[in-house]
Amino acid sequence: MIGSVSSAALFQVQQPRAAAPPQATQTEQTEEQRTLNALQEAASGETESNNPNQLTEEEEKLVQELRQTDQEVRSHEQTHKTVGGPYAGAIQYETTTGPDGREYAVGGEVQIDVSPVPNNPEATIRKMDVVVRAALAPTQPSPQDYAVARAAQTARLQAQNELSQQREAERSGENAEQNPALSTEQQEQLSELIQTISDARNSLSSPRGSVFNGEA
């Protein structure tokens, strides 16, 4: 294992000698310069090893992109959650680890309930209106968001048809209560009454023709 070189050792190399040494030859100067360079390189390597999170320019660019994606994903899913209210479930994120060791959201989803309210088309219509708004609430809805909105619109249309049928049945029931059906006996009595009235009218009518039978 190679030991690290501290900055104090580097400083000692640069300290002036107490007594002026004799003039160094060119070879001695070269050796001393090599030693100094080696110490500087070692110190530089130590600095880098003490900062393992130091990123390259390319890695910094990637981290910036991941931060932006993370912000967009979290804003997108939170919008679904907020607008969906009681029909929206918990947010689930798909994450990846960046060069800086941190986790960034690169995808996400929110489960939302698009089932109709049993035996209550009016409540179903109100619920599907909320679901459609929640699905299309983000600035840039995804294809899946559009699919959920279409499913909710289909459920809403079915509930609207069911509600129309219920109201028609209620109106028919009201008319039946106001004009109840006659029993068989009542129908026979009514038929006899109608026949009696018809016979009476026939007996009161005058025969057609001239009122004079004599010749002129």
C-alpha cells in the first residue's frame, strides 16, 4: 500500500537551509526538481482521494438533468394526487442513483379509482368528473393519463344513461299512480255503459228522407 504524503512534508522541502549550501550541480538540481514534482503529485492525489464526490463536467451535467427530471416528475404526480382527492392513492416513484450518490425520481404513478358508485348514477357522474380533472391536471399529461380520462368519461356516459332510464321510469310510475289501470269488472261495466249510450243515441236520431209522401 502506498502511503500518502502530507502537506507538512511538502513544506519542509521548501524550507531554506540554515547555512548556504554549495552551488548545486545541474544533476543535483534535476534530482531535487523530480523529488519536488513527485511530492506535488502525491499531494494532489491525496486531495482528490479526500473528495470522492468530486464530479467531472459530464457528471455535473447529468446531475443537473436528473434534478430537473426529479422536479418535473414529483410535480406531475403531486398534481394528480391533489386534484384526485379521495379517489387518488399514494404516489409511487421510480428512482435512479445519480453520479453524486443521490436518488432521483425518473418516473411515477398515482393509482386512481375509476369504478362506478353502485346503484347511484348521480354520485358516479360526480366522481368521474373529478377523475377526469385529476387525469388531465398536469401541464403535460402522459398517454396513460389520457387513457384514464377516457375510461372515466365512458363510465360517466354509462351513468348518465342509467340516470335517464331511472328518471323515465319514475315519470312512468307517477302517471300510473295518477291513472290507475281498471280491473276486469270495471272494464266490463264501462263497455256496457258505452253500449247503452250508443243505443240511446241511435233511437233518438231521425230517419233520413222527405217529410212529404203525397204527390204534388
